[in-house]
Amino acid sequence: MLRLRTLLALATCAMLLLPAAVRADTALNLDGFAVTFPKAAALCAKADTGKLGKKLTPSRGKVKTACQTLKHSYSDALKTLVATTTPLRLQVKGIIAAQRAACLAARKNRDRLGCRNATLDARAKLAPIRAQIAAAQATAQASYEKARKAFWASIKKLRGAAGISPDGPAGQPPVTDVPPDTALDTAP
């Protein structure tokens, strides 16, 4: 009877901790994680399902810890990137919308030079914003690379991980919806 009570108490504690663990994972932004780190994502999936292989199975807990660290690092870098680029992307869209409106008004007034000037002005305004977006992407890329190296260093220290080949340099971070310069209205 004592064993049954102990088992029930442990099961209850585990059930109480499970939602907290799920909530912690849902706060992660893992968009593009499997694309950025394909081999690490596959290894983490194997660790989660318990299919690591004979040599690496004893180190499953350490692999899962390394995976969580990599996911948190990726999520933090991605959140920083999105927070940095969101206002910049909105500025780009605003500049393009203003340029299109200026070109439409210039067409109504049959002013070809007005549209050309608005296009040149928009390109001049877009250049530094695109440079800021590129700098934010480079910072995120450096964070991804640092996290990737730390992950694979911790995995390679484990017994049975010698034959696993690491990911190459991290891919480009997903920054979407930054319209290119071709979105400018250039027709006379």
C-alpha cells in the first residue's frame, strides 16, 4: 500500500510539472529551427522519441539538455531579430506606400519628374533601413553560430557521439516581408 501511495504521489507531482514544461516550450519561437540546424533538430527529435542509438542512449538526458539550450538560444536570437526588424519593416512599407501615392498623384498631374524624384527619394530613405536590417541579421547569424558551436561541442564530449557529423554554418534567419526595391512604382 505504501508503494502505491508513493507511486500516486510521484505521478501527481509529474502531472503538475508537465503543464509548466509545456508552457515553457510554447514560449519559444522556433520558426525555421529545423532549417537553420537540420542535423541538430534531427538529433533532438531522436532524443525526444528515445531513438538515439545504442551508444548515445545512456547520454539521452545530456542530449536533451543540450537541445533545450540550443532551442532557447535560437529562440532568444530570433525574438531579438524580430523585435529589431519589425519597426524597420513597417518603415520600409510606409516609404514604399508613400512613393506609390506620390507617383499616382504625379501621373494624375502628368508630372513624370515628380514620380522619378519620389522614387529616388524613396531609394535614398530605404538604403539605411536595409543596412540596419542586414546588421540585425548578421547579429542573429553570429548568435546562431555561437549556439551551434556550443551545442556540437557538448554533444561531441558525450560517449558514443564521435560518429555524428555536425551541422554546417547556420542558414539565414527567417526575416520575411521586407519588400525589395522592385516594389517601388517606377512606371512613368
